[in-house]
Amino acid sequence: MGLRSDLDPSLPLNAQQSYFLLLCFFLIFSSGKSNGPFQDAVHITAILGESVVFNCGVDFPADHPVPYVLQWEKKVSVDTGQDIPIYIWYDSYPTHSGEGYEGRVSRVSPDSPYGLASLNLTNIRESDQGWYECKVVFLNRSPNSHKNGTWFHLDVHAPPRFSVTPADIIYVNLGDAIILNCVAEGTPTPEILWYKDDNPIESSSTTGVFNDGTELRISNIRHEDIGDYTCIARNGEGQTSHTARVIIAGGAVIMVPPTNQTKLEGEKVQFLCEAKALPGNVTVHWTREGIPVWEVAALETRVTQKKDGSLVINPVSADDSGQYQCQVSNGIGEPQIASAYLSVEYPAKVTFTPTIQYLPFRLAGVVQCYIKANPPLQYVTWTKDKRLLEPYQTKDIVIMNNGSLLFTRVNQNHQGRYTCTPYNAQGTQGSSGQMEVLVRKPPVFTLEPESMYQRKVGESVDMHCDAQEAEGTQKPTIQWQRRDGQPLPKSRVRGVGGNITVDSLRRTDFGFYQCVASNEVATIVTSTQLVVEGTQPHAPDNLTATASEFSISLSWLPGYSGGPDYKQNYTIWYREAGAGEWSTIPVTPAGATQVTINRLSPGTTYEFQVIGKNALGDGMLSKIITVRTLEAYKPTPKPNTATTQAPDHEFASPEKSDVNDYSLISFPTDSTGATLIPPVFRPKGPRPSQPRNVTVTEVSNGFVISWEPPAERHNLVQYYDIKFRTDGAWRTLNKGAKIKPEDTSYFVKSLVGGRTYHFRVVAFGVTTWQSSEIHKFSVPARVKHKAITAGVVGGILFFIVAIILSVCAVKICNKRKRRKQEKAYNMVACRITDARNGGQIPTASQVPLKKLIESHTYRDYSLDFS
């Protein structure tokens, strides 16, 4: 029956037996069904988690209390009438609780206002809802049947709670379809409502609510579908909500890239690589020179990666220098990549010391010093036989840029024991070990190939070579190679000793071949030429050009014609730079190696290449050269005062005419002396793109306007103009002087302070133009103040100089006047003295001039003798 026995095992056996007899009696007695079980039932409503009291009284016979047994049952099935006891009580005996009701059911206190058979049910669950019956059984008595049971119906109400909700953040791409699920439980059954950004969701062709509101479906997501979606579950006991944010997913973007760093060996280096993304599950991978850092054995124990993605190497070593690259991704879009270079500086060091090095007698030889240095090597000191070697003071010895010793002509005196010590800005890590330098005779060729081999296409050629070593040296190894560095065709080359055979000769086999003999002392080389006849011509070489306004003259050196039996003719391929298709012109007379291309546009860039042709077909094209025709002669027109100034057409399209205001044009003549008037062709290709990044920079003596050339088709630019304006129409800043296409800056001496200028750079082609974006520049007011201050200071200085000059002029005039007065006085004084002395020469000196001037004597005499 699902009863729980709380019988105390410590009870006497007779008591236990009596209890079980009582229980059996109760069950037998209560097995009968009461009629009309739901009549006069009491309905109770409770809230989930709270408690409730089922009020049930005890109707004693004749109101006389007698022993009774209390049993509470819950009806499991209304149809079958199956009941389960959830609580049984009998005085002085342990109570019994049904399964699932342990600790939650109890008899109310006798002192409470409820009946003696009332039941208290706590911590109510939704499963507690249903029918309950209170049964009171009087032992040895049979009360009236209608008073032996009271029915209760318990309704359990619960506020809504979600059992299924969408994620807090949902990342989508435009065009995706998503389903948001919200499932809620509660009593009564909750109603589910959907909102987007606080507005009720309305069904549309792409949005709808399904399955009693538990599903919100959105198909073909658009920008307007992005936002916050809220599902609300509500019933009579309350409501709850959940919000999901729908966001367009975005790939990872590097916010803080790594930067180049220079560290000393032994220091710590950290490369940052911070990224943001939606969603934010960013992963960062680091590589060094394309290899994951975790796979570089030399870094394995010294490299770590932090949670923020930064890379740490501690300590750095000399071999850690290189390119480090971080790659970030969140699984959406293409990974983002950023890189930085690590330069590890260390004192110069010797990485390898050979114990023996050889020098070839009477040839040039090198004693190597194997050095590694960062910063770069500055100098190397050498010792020979433990004495300092001074190569700059020694004949036939030179120190090379890499620190090695070059012996221009080896002799026996160069033999000895050498050491080298490298230095850079960080110093040195020490000297090399001793190197034994031995002077030995080099190997010599005993059999050399012929100077030239001539064969026809498809034939074979045998080229022979052999060399012998000097006494005491190793036998040289012999290898063949092409002088131009191209590999030998392995499938058609056979070699035995120093001899090789090339089978099935082709045009590409034409060229110079080298036999190289090497041993520990020296490497010697001898050459031969292989000429393959019966082929199409080889590519012409050394193509050069001379340009005029309307023509370009070409000349070249002929390639191999294919054999003495073949003559070749040439064809010129040319096109305007930037165009797609090539035009061709055959060269006449046949075999000529120079030609003039006429009827070209002035100031235009062209591309040229030459191809030869013989009886077997077309040969190979020469290298492409680029040539620009000269600008057409445009004299300055004479001013005409009778005509009015033409309206401004600075930005009129030059396509209105082929010749822009040419008053005099010089045309070439043909071979008969007649004037050749070439048409000026309009360019078929696209016009130049716009100049970029226009900037204005203030310098000490003015302003510099600079820009970058067009990113595309910059070769079509003929010249630049700079347009500007303040408040009115656009004007040309560089009037009368076109800016060359290779120039990217223009100097302006002065701009008006306090004004705002608008600049644009216009790139002109032959018949088209393209303008940059407008750059706005405000001239600081202090520029104006500078001019005013300079004027004021200049005026003050001029006034001071004028005063000084005036004072000097007055002094000079006074001095001249004084000299004249002195001269007049001396003449008067001499006459007076002569008269007083009777015409005799005075023996005493005359009165000082100064004292006479201070007196009125001179004035008196001047009055007397005037």
C-alpha cells in the first residue's frame, strides 16, 4: 500500500503485535467504499511551495470521546477508486507517512482551532493536486457511514517557469533562418508572448509564432531582424521573461597588431596581438617564418602564449631573429593576419673555424672567417703566426666586406696559422680558433672542350673535359653547367667522368656551357658554346629607343637566326602603356635591325618588343621596353589686348579638341620632303586614376602641398595642376608652370593667415583628366600675425637706423665746419702775429687753437678783417 512504518523496534513484542493487529483491523474495516465520495467536498487552492490545512473534525458517538484511528488517503484514480494512504495516526503509536509525503504531513495540534482529524501539508508540490479523504475509525464502534469520511479537492497553482529557453546571444549571418524556443511550465498553463525590442511581434512572410507560442521562426534574416527578442510566460500566479539577442556574426579583427622589436640576446620579448570578434571566441596562432612556434625546436622551452594571445620569448637568442606572424579567427570569415620582425642584437661571433684551409699557388684565394653579427659587422682583425696582420699595409692581401682575407696572388709566404676576431657595435664574443692555411698547387685541365660545337636540331653532341690534381692534393671532381644558370635537361643528358652527351638537341639547348673542376685547393672553369642549327630565331637583344614628339626610333642586336642557311625578318610589337592588345609593324627592308615608328601621340608612353622570323616560323620575343614620346611644342601665345579674356574652363574636359590652343606646331617630313601631318590619336585605354593623399604642411618659409601618384595607370599622367579656392571659384595655383608627372609636391611661399583653403590635385592625360579628393586646410592666424609683427619690427629698425644716420650726418657736417673755421683762424692768426713782430717769424709757439676758439678773439678778428 505504499505505507511507511515508523514502528520503533524497541517496543515490546506484545505491543508490536497489537499494533499490527490494529492496522489489519483498520484496513479490513476501511475496505468498504463510501457512497457518494465527492458529495459535499471541500475545494482548497494552494500555491506551489506553500502549506495548507485540511480541516477535518471528529464526531464522537454521543459526544463521548473514545479511541479512534485517523487515516488520510489520496485518490489516485477517480475511475477505479484506487486510494493510497498518506497519513495514519493512532494514539500512543508511531505515525505512518505515505511515499513522497515524508516530513510534509502532520496532524494539527489539539489546541488549534481546526478539527482533531485535520492534516497539515507543507511544501506543496504540483503532484499534490487531487482528491483527499479524511477517515476516522472508532475501534469497536460503528459510527454513521456519512460521518466517517470527509472529501477535499486540492488545486495547486504555480507561477510560470521556463524549461526551455534560447541562448542569450545568437550569432547569425544575413539570409540565415533561425528558430527561438521558449517552453514554460506552471498552473494554470502559462500563455507565451513574443516581443522584439519591446514591441509585440507581428506575423509576416518571414516571421511567425508556432506551436502554441513556443516557437518563433525567422527565415531569410535581414538587417531589420537584428535585435532583442523577449518571450514572456504568464498565468494567474505571475509571469517571467527571457531575452535573446540576435547579432550579425563578424570575423575576428586585429585591434593591436604586433610591432617590430629589437632586443639584446638574453632579454625578454613580447609580441602583442589583440583581437575582437562576434562571437568573441577568438583563437590566436603564432608562426615564425611560416612554421608554428610550437614546432620550432629551438623555441620549445622558451616560448609561451598568454590568454590575451600575446607571444612571449624569454630569453631571446641570436637565432630567434625573423618574421613572427599572428593569425586570429573565430571561425567566421577569413582569418586576419599581422606580422612583425624580431631583431636580436649580439656581439659579433665566429660560428665555425675550419682547422685547415687551402690557398691555390699563383692564383687568387680566400681564407674564410665564418662570422655572424647583428648589428652588421664593422671590422675584423687578423693574426698570422700569433702576430697582428695588417692587410692594408701588406701587398696582395685585402679584407673583404664579409671579413674574409682575399689573396690576389698566392705565394708560399702566405702559408701559416691564422685567427680572426670580428667586431660590431655590440663588441665581440672572441676570436676564432687557429686555422692552418696551406699553399698548394691548383688542379689543371688535361682535356678541354672545343671552343664551339655546331649541331642540328635532333642530333647529339659529345663534350669532353678532364682535369688532374697537383701532388699532395685530392683528385678534382668535374661537373658541367650552363653559364646562364639554367638547369641541364636530365632526361637528355648522359655523363661519364668529365664527358657529357646531350641527346635530341633543341633550340633551348643553344648557349654557353662550363666544365667545372674542383678540389680542396681551388675551382677552375673552362667554357664552350653549343650552337643548335635548324631552329626558329632566338630573341633579339639590347633593344633601345630614341623618342621624338610623334615618333620613336628602335634599334636592336639580332638573335641567332637558326643557322647559316636561314635569314630572319623582324616584326615590331607595340602598344600604348595600359592598353590590352598589341599592334604589329613589319620591319622593312628585310633583315634591318632598326626602324622608326611614326604617327604616335606626343607625351604618351608606349611599350615595344621585337620578334624574329625565319623559314621555320616565329622566334622568341625580346624583352619589353617602355618609351615616352616628347611633349608637343607649344609656344606662349602673344597677348591680344583687343580680345576679351576667355571664360574660365579649368575643369572643362580636354576632349573638346585634339589640339589644345596650339598656335604653332612643328610637323616632320617624309622621305620625299613632303610634310607629314600625323593624326593625334585619342587614347583607347582608361584615363589615369585620381591622385591620392593630398596634404598641406607648413614649413619655415612657406607651405608644401604634397600628394601620392595615382594607384593605377599612373603612367598615363602627362602633368599635374593644383586647384584651390577660398570662397569663390576654383583657380589654378601653378599658373604658367605645369607640374611634371614625376613630381609629387609643390611649394607655396605664402597663404593668407586665418583663411580656410580647399585644394585638389588634377592629373591630366592626353585628352582626359582625373581630380583628387578635396583637401581642406586652415591657415593658422599666427601666420598673419607674423607678417604684421615683421612689418612693425622692420619699421622700428628702419626708424632707428634713420636716426643713427642723421646723427652721424650732423656730426660729420659739424666736423667739416669746424675744420673750415680752424683753417680760417690759422690764416688770421698768422697775419696778426706777423704784424706784431714786425714781419718777423715768431720764436714762441702760437696760442692753442682750442683756447682761441673758446674766446671771442677769433670772432673779433674775423669781424675786423672781413
